[in-house]
Amino acid sequence: MKLAKRTLNISPSPTLAIDGKAKKMQQEGIDVISFGVGEPDFDTPENVKEAGIKAIKDGFTKYTAVAGIEGLKKAIIDKLAKENGLEFQSNQIVVSAGAKHSLYNAMLVLCDEGDEVILPAPYWVSYIEQIKMAGGIPKVVETKEENNFRLTPEQLEAASTNKTSLLILNSPSNPTGAVYTANELKALAKIIKKHKLTVISDEIYEKLLYDGLTHVSIAAVDPEIKDQVVVVNGLSKAYSMTGWRIGYAAAPANVAKAMADLQSHSTSNPTSIAQKAAIEALEGTQEPVEQMRLEFVKRRDYMYERLNNMPGITSTKPGGAFYLFPNVSNYYGKKYKGQTIANSTDFAEILLTAGKIAVVPGVAFGSENNIRLSYAASMETIEEGLNRMEQVLLNFDS
Ligand SMILES: Cc1ncc(COP(=O)(O)O)c(C=O)c1O
């Protein structure tokens, strides 16, 4: 069948592709260790599961208001006020089927055909595809490893033209774990105001922060900037609820209305049952979040040490999320059993075939020098995976 033009440019999600490949090898009985996944390996907290079960038993299984039930909107509004210092009303909140869905709704209502969208690289894989699907032109700005992969005000200024309408910010970042401080965000806010940019701020990893860092939303750094920001967040990562599909956006009322209208003609409301569970996640005990965070710190520290001790590998220390993004480019041009490794895809391929470890090549995130390893796996798995990686590196031809 003939496909519509808009599909011709879309690439499948490479993170899901590598995961699929690793799972297929596992099904064939091959013992593959996956560092490819983008979801916490913890179970959804018991109280949250119970709330979902109760919703089913209570017959809360019908259509709801498109942008989410009032109880959940209230929980989100309270959370934004308490944790982020942001005041929103109910008509400014839109709950969707995951943060990815919120981001896509936002992109479709904010990006006009031909608009330039500034995207700092390394970037999460779906942003670039969503920009293209909305008819926008991704303006990729490469951040520097020595600046811990953070966009500088000078870079933002240089990239802004009269065609630029949007900026995508993601702190803490997937794939680098980079976290912006309040002062860095304030400096960016000046440029954002000057060029009247709209910011889509993806804050989904905000609860997974280490080394005493605190999360700051760009919407809160300056009293005037809030009206230029769409804050996107969700429950997938913080509450280990990836399968429940609940994300949300907090935006100026006209943007929220457009997003809800769009959603009303595509997916309608997010799942009724998941919405009830989400209220419990936000309003119930936060103890499981902290337990998960503490476990992630241990794993990050271990993986960071091990990687930096491997010959030719260097990694920045991520302040958040659950990924490391080491630079492996010292191996490019070298040979593994006669085969020249030219780029991050070749490097990831060798790790998978020779070491039975799945990682995501950096090129998927717009950064050819790196690979991404997720530490959403048990300590034993991480240890074994890194042992295997070390062996592969030792077997490069000298
Ligand atoms: C940076 C970032 N934003 C958004 C999402 C989407 O999360 P959700 O499961 O809520 O759609 C992910 C998931 O991998 C992510 O890494």
C-alpha cells in the first residue's frame, strides 16, 4: 500500500529496536545482558497497584473527562505547587497516555510547518521524530562533553533565528543524565525571553537525582517565563509505572485547551484505572521512590567507576536519570578480530555479538562518540555485563 508522505521520514525508535534484538536473542536461549532498557526494573509500588485494582472493582472503567479526572488534576496541581513552586489551575492541566503522548500533543499544537525547533544534542530519540512529524525543522545544537552536555546561553543565542519557535529542554537528561542548575536555567531564560521562544520542558526524571542535586523547573526560575513554558512530566520513571501510561502537561490555558481538543479526537482520556492509580502514586507514600533512588545511586557509582577504569573509555558523572553515556570513540578506527569499528553502531554491534551485551549506540541520540548504558538492572547483572564488556575491549586487535 502507498504510505502517506509524512511517514517516509520517520525512523523507528532505536532504543526499542535494540531491546527487541536483545529479547529475540534471549528467546533463542542466548544469555544476553541488556543495558538498553529505559524503564526502572522495580515493581510498581503495592499501594499504587491496589488503587488500580480497587478502581476496577468499583467499576471505574468508563470514559472520563478527556484531559483527566478532577481528582488526578488536583493531585498534579498540588504536586507542582509543593515540589516545583508552580501555580496552575485545572484548565491548564492535560493528562495523557504517557509523557511521550503529552510531548507529541504539545509539539502538534505548538509547531507550525517550517518552524525551527532547537534541540540540544545528545537528545532523547523521540524528540527529533516528533518535530519532523509536526512539520518542524530540528535545529540540533551539539552540547559539549566538557560542559557535562548542557546547553549554554551562548549556544542558544547563536541558534535562535526569527524562524525559531520552540526549544526542547530535558533535565535530568536522557541519555546523558545532565542536570541544569537554577542559575544555568536563569541564564537560558534571558535568551528565551529575548527571542520569545516557547519551551517544552521534559522533567520526567526529576525524582531520580543524585549527589544532593535538586530539581528546578525552567518555568519557575523567573516570574515572567512561566507563560512561555509547557511543563511535561509523568509517572513512568518515578513510580515505576511505564506500562500504566500516565503523563501530563501543565501549560498556559490556550495551549492546554488545544492539546485537550486534539486528544479528544485521537485517544480520548487516558485509561480510567491508571488515572486512579496515579492519584495514589502522587498522594500516597513516597517511600518507594526514595528506595529506588538510593538503589540507583549505588549502581550509578559502581558503573561509573568500572567504565572509567576501562582502557580508552571515559564517562561523565550523571547527576540524574539512570543512564551512563561513556565516550568510546578511542576505539573507532581500531579492529576487533579483523573487523574495523567505525562508529557507535559498530561498537554496539560488537558488544552484542561478541560480548552478549545490549547497549544503545550514541548516534541514536545524535552523538556518534558515545554509547548509552542503562543501569536499570540488578547489581549482579551490571557486574556481569561490565565484566563482559571488559573482555571484549581486551580482545581488540592490537
Ligand atoms: C526523556 C524522556 N521523556 C519522556 C519519556 C516517555 O515516558 P512515558 O513512558 O511517560 O511516555 C521517556 C521514556 O523513555 C524519556 O526518556
